[in-house]
Amino acid sequence: MAMAAERAQEPRTHLSPRLQRLGEITAVAALVLAGAATVPRLVCGRDADAFWQSDPRVQEPLAAEVAAYVRAGVGPESFSTGDPRFDGEWALVTHQMAALGLGQLILQHPELRATYLPVVALCAERLLAPETTAFGRAAWGEDALRAPATPNGHAYLGYANLALSMLTLLDPTHPLAGTNDRLTEAFARRLAAAPHGMLETYPGEAYPADMAAVVGSIGLHDRARRETHREGLLRDATAALTARYLHRPSGMFHQRVDAHAGAPLGPPRASGTAIAAYFLSFADQDLARRVFAGIASHQRARFLGFGGVREYPDGEAGLGDIDSGPVLFGVSVSATGFSLAGARLTGERAMFVDLFRTAELFGLTGRGPAGGRRFLSGGPLGNALLLAMMTAGPAAAPLPPAPGRLP
């Protein structure tokens, strides 16, 4: 994810477009051929169309496994990245993505509300638990949840607030609705005062993808509350985000930003852009589609029906990190997974199917302890992410028919 500790500039080399494409083909070919002998292409894609069509017969078994992970307990101690900050981030994002994926499932299939709404509420509680947010307090030396008037950015809490906004959309009277209201107001106030349209995630660190989470959380909150007074703020925020930090030639966001000068740092990257498009869809789906268009047009890698997404634009290359996951000949694990949501948002069915085949090949799907279907190599974070990505899209965005609790 884009919430990450300050890193050294990634080593980069300049490659000709021809060599870049050759590396792309080689990378996807190597990934596919490694398992193609035992997992044929048709087997890997057997449920792609059903997920594309939001068929609960394939969505719900994955949701059951994600819910089982949440009920069993996921915390920073569940991960072993070697860095307490990353362990904390992964616990937070696991619960955020579980809440979003299960919430999208409920919106698409209201008959599943009674089963999964309590799990969404449990995710919201865990997102705000002191042990989950400890990494943010350690970075800033203050608890933003107890001091909402702080001028400091705390943009990592945009991830938590987006999940809270989803819960408010589903149940406007839930016990944490007031916290959602206060966080949203605090972010709106900080955003209005931000000189470059960018809030710091941690001191001295700022990431466009994290800002997309903040903007998405405000947009979804206001949609849930039927509020319109922040429409101008959101328009200005998204205009600044795209004008300052979207790299025009590639159509992708720069991954990092100088928190004080507001200048982009490093090349544009697909992992941050793909997840930013998903987050922005909660505030402005047309904008989200435009943001993802750069990836759909320029970053796709394909071989024998399997697909991937290149992390860097033509002429750039770099190493993998905590945001991108492994990058093999330019193809990024995270960008490939995150782009499942963008493909749904933009109606790119063929791209979705190709990416799904790759996710199924390397995710090693199988039966989980809850009796459903999980990606055996994904763990709690990977399964929550894939549920959110594969239930995203316009079908996940309807408003309740009237103010108040959903039937």
C-alpha cells in the first residue's frame, strides 16, 4: 500500500520501449509457465465471468473466508514484515478491505446483510482499536482519534474512515457513526487548509494514494449522510490531486510527494494509481475511471490469456517494495491485484478475466476452514484485498432508498 515508511529513492534504469516490452512478455511468460503444466488456463478462469457478473454463488464463499479471518482475530502480531509500522498498516488495511468488500457484497445482495453486517461493524471496531492505530501514534507522537483538532495530517486514518463511511452507508445509526462524522469533518478541515492539496501520512511523508483514501472517505460519508455542503471541497481536492500529481504522459500518479513543497518524488507507478482509482470511486466514479484509463491503455501485460500490470511506465524501471510487492521484469503483484477493481470500474471485462486467471493461478485457491473458498497463499490481507477488488464497481455504489437504516 502507499502508506509506507520513508524510503530511499528506488534505483531506476532507462530502458527502450522494445526492451521494456520484451521484459514484460518474459515476466508474464515465466509466471504462467511455472504453473501452466498443472493448472490449465481454462481452470484458472472458470469463475471469472461469475465474479464479473457479481454472482453471489462465487462471491459469498470468499466472503465467508474473509469473515472467518476477521472473527478469528487479525492484529499487527499476525504479520511479520520486520517493521512494526508495516505490521500495523497491514492489520489496518486487512480490516479496511474486509469492511469494504463485505459492504459492497451487502449492497449488491441485500439478503446477505444479516450475515455480514456484524462483521463489517467488527472491522470498524478493530480499525479504531489502540493496538491497530499504535503505528500512527508512534509516528506522530499524538493520538489523532483523541485530538481531532490537530493540524497534522494523519492521512493513514483515511483508510479507517473509508471503512467507517461504508458502515454508515449500510447502517446510519451504528455506534461509531459519530466517530465517522468527526473524522470526516477533521479531514475536510485539514484538506481545506492544505497548501498543496496534500496531507501528510506521517511526518514528512505524503502519498497521492493515501489522499485518495481520504477523499473517498469524505465522499462516501457525505453520500451516506445525504450531505452536499462539501461538494466544492471535493471538487477542488480532486482537481489539485490530478493536476499536481498525475503524470500526463503515462496517466498514472506519482507514488510519493514532497510533503512540504508539494513536488512529485520519483516516477509514476501503477500500484499507487490502481488503488487510488478504487478509493476515488467512492467520491467520483467518473474520475476514478479516467484515472484507471492510463493503466488500462498503457500498463497491461498479457501472455496466453494470463494478465499482469507493469509497475512503471515505458522508459522507467525499479525494484519492488512494500507497496508494489515483487516486481518481476516490470510486472507488479500489487498493481495486478488492485487493477481487478479498476477493470470492473471501467467495464474492461477482458482485462478482468486475464487478471483473475493470474490471481487464481498464484493465489492457489482452495477450501478454507469456514467451508468457503480462499486464496491459500494470500493470508488475511490478500483475501480481504481480493474480495474488495472483485466486488468493486458501479454495482457496489447504490444509495439506500431513503434516509435511515436499510431494510
